[in-house]
Amino acid sequence: MKSTHRIWTGMVLSLILLLAVPLGTVAAQENGGGFTEPFDDPQLPNWEHSPETIVKDGVLVIGPGNVAIRLGDFSNFTAEFKVRFTGPGLIFFRFHMRDDGDNVVIFDGQRVSLERTATGQSNELAGAEWSGFSGDWDTVKVTAQSGQYEVSVNGQVLLQTQETGEAPGGGSLGFIVDGESSAEFDDLSVAPIMVEGGGQEMAPAPAGDQPAAAATAQPSTQYGIGSLLAQLSGSQASPPEFTTFSVNLLLSVVLAFVLSRVYIYWGSALSNRRRFAANFILITITTTFIILIVRSSVALSLGLVGALSIVRFRAAIKEPEELAYLFFAIGIGIGLGDNQRLITVVAMAVVVAVIGIARLFRGRQSDFNLHLTVTSGNPDKVSLEAVTGTLRKHAAQSRLVRYDEDAKMLEVSYLVEFKNSAEFEAAKNALQALSKGIQITFLDNKGIG
């Protein structure tokens, strides 16, 4: 789990970095012509990359969950590079990266595949079984010609396919590593394949290990890495409309209020139920708000996981009942955040009914709303019987929970219930009348209604 969290966190951070690059800068860096990259410069000019992508000893090293993108407009080309990867994990070589989609060659330990991503949906164009990288330097070659693709490793052709429909336009290219180990890349060369008369008839790609001649292609007017974001958000629900957002938030307030009333009047915790229940509305609204936002994006969901990983709860949960109600408040928020109104409302009705029926069968329980501590010492030390008798006269009910007495001092604690503030005031005055030196401490439990 820790490794997966690190991988996705690195990917999300790298995407944020790439989105910050102005499109004009992209156009200035590459016009789609060929280039060779020996990775000799630690600054990686003309590349955008995440923090754990570095140049070390003349080799590009990409850590798990990290990315390196060569921005530009590469349409018809042959790309060749060396890679050393011991795995386990995946290596992605992405190309034709545009706002409306991209192509990606995926290498894993048992299979290599070519996928086309458009408008957030991925479609596999070709796939084949293979034995994986050798663990030493392997040479990978990818050729893209007007919708025709060929992928080979160490001279062995693994994939050959023709994309149906209109061939994709040019775009950026780059590497992504996913797994538990870093991958090393070296000697990247990209050679454009010229188009005769601006048409789609392609000249043959250079063969063998001969360096490809560089030529200038026509620059494109579209750049960016929107397709990478599109794949991250693929198969996700669309962002909610404002009406849906408002209705769900309002419903979360109503259900949280009902839950708080149920806890106050039917709960059995001895702590201050009224104050504790006041948190239910905020918890439910916050959960609904967060789920409504992150449900439309995997990247945001994973970012939320990373943010919550540094949060620690400091408030002590005194009783299991408190935790149960907190979980249910969060569950209401998740249900409404996912726009599952009917299920959430039905679940709420069932839970309230079950709690109500259980309360009915248990009968009336003691519903103490205050903790009372009475301390009395010599020379006017009062007796236990005097304190208990006074409480019986003025409190609706009382229960002795602690008794300490020695030759000099008496200290007793009660759970008491007062129906109103008048009863409370009368009991206080009566206790103080028992002795001038008596000390009385009231601790709020539920509050006086």
C-alpha cells in the first residue's frame, strides 16, 4: 500500500508540474523535428519531469510513479532508446500526447500492448505475450506511420498493427514508470518520417542501429498533456451539476440533524451527547462536499489519500457508541457525495427504526444529564445520607457512582438528572445549606433541556 501511494502521489505531482508549463514555451522547445538525447545534462533541457526523475552517470533514472515528458509535435517517426529495468512493474512509452488523446506502449513482465486513449476511454490496438526485459540494457524501437505502428525489442518485432479511422495528429512523447523499482533510459533518438507532398504516403523508417536523419516537420497548433489527465480520469463519473450539488448538500444537513437528535435522545453515552452531536452536521457536509469533488477524478481521489495520510486524530473517543455514530455520519456523506440519495435515505430510515425499536424494548433507561461531585470536610462534614436525601428531593433521578470517606473528609460522586434549571438551582442551594464548607462540582453530560 505504501508503494502504491508513493507511485500515484508522484504521478499526480508530476502532472501538476507539467500543466504549469505555458503552451507557448512548448512550441518554442520542439517543432516536431528529430533529435538525439544522450542524457548527459543533469538539467534535462527541453524535458518536463517529476521530482524523482534525474540524470545520473549519463543515464535518465525515473523512480516509481514518476514521469518524463519531451514536449513537442512528433507525428510520424521512429523512436529508439535503451532501457534497463529489473521490475516488477510497468513501463509506459507515450506518444502523440494531445488534449484529445494519446497512444501508449505498455511493457510489463508478461505482456506488451499498444493502446489508444481518446476522451478518457482506452482501446487496445494490439497485444502480445513476451518474456519481459532482460534486466540488462535492452533496445526498444517504436515506429508510428500514419496510423501504422510497429514495436520491437532487441530487434524482435513484438507488435505490428494498423489503426482504423483517422490517424492521430502529432504530440509530445515521454516515459512513465509504475512499480517498485526505478527504470533507466539512455540514447534516445527520434527520427521523423517525411510525408511526400504533405500526404500520408510514408518513406521507410531507418533500419538497424543506423542513426536516423533529422528533418523538420510542420509544427502543430495543439500541444499539451491533456490526454494523460484524460486517462487518469477515465471511467469516472462526470462532475455534478450545481443543482445536484445543492440538493445533496441540503439533504446531508437534514439527515445529519435527524441523526444528531437520535443520538441526543436515544443514545446511552455518559459524555455530553448534545455537544458531541453538534459535530455530525459539519462532518456529514464536509464528507459530502469532498466526495462530490473527487468522484469525478482519480487524480483528485489519490491526492485526497495523500493529504489524509498526514492527518492524525487527536480527540479521544470515550465510548464505542460515539464511534458508531461518527462512522454513520461519514457514511451518509459518502452516499450523498456519490449521488446515491435513495440508498442513503433508506439506510437512514432503517437505522433510525432499528435504534428506536431497540430503545422501546429496553424500556426507559436512566438519562442523566449532569455529573455531580460533593466534597465536605471537618468540622462540618456532612453524611452520605444527607447528600443522597437532598438529591432525591430535587433531582428527577440520581445514582451514586463513587464514595470516598475518611475521618476528615467525605467525597461522593453522582449521576443526576434535572428536568429544568429551576430543579438544578434548588438542588444546589439545598446542598450548600447542609454545610458552610461543602464543595459542589457539576459537570455537564447532556445539558439541561
